[in-house]
Amino acid sequence: MGDATQTRVVDSIPLPRELWPEVLELPCQLTVALEVPHFTTRDLLSLSVNSLVSTRRREGAHVPVIVNSVMVGWAEFDVIDGRLAVRMTEMI
């Protein structure tokens, strides 16, 4: 009988979308982390328009995706209609 009661309670809990529709519109910060080993302040200060920053990542390599300081998954960079995009490849 305990199992049936637990099931009814769980089944009766509304989805978050039904509880707080306004929460779904709150802004959050999405960060895609691309490490650049041995990047120094000197390198930063020497950047200018059209500078290229070399990384050790291969094309299509997975990069961490962070939302509000919490890692939520992995992605890879892609180009869609001439614009840089991030394609989610794994959610954790």
C-alpha cells in the first residue's frame, strides 16, 4: 500500500511548467568554455581586430557548456547559415 500512495503523490505533482510559467522566462547565462593553454596577459593585450587565437581543440571537438556556473553538458561548434553555433552533444 505504501508504494501505491507514493505513486499517486508523485503522479499528482504538476510539472514545473505548470507551477511557475514565469520562471521559464528568467534570463540565464550560457557559457561555452574554450581553453587556450598558456594564454598570457601579454597575449590578451596584443589582440586586435582579425586576431586569431589558436587552441588545442580539433574541429568538432567537444567543449563544456555551463549555465549559471553549473556545467550542464558538452557541445561542439558548428556553422549554421554562416553563423557560429553550438550543437549540444551530451546533457549531464
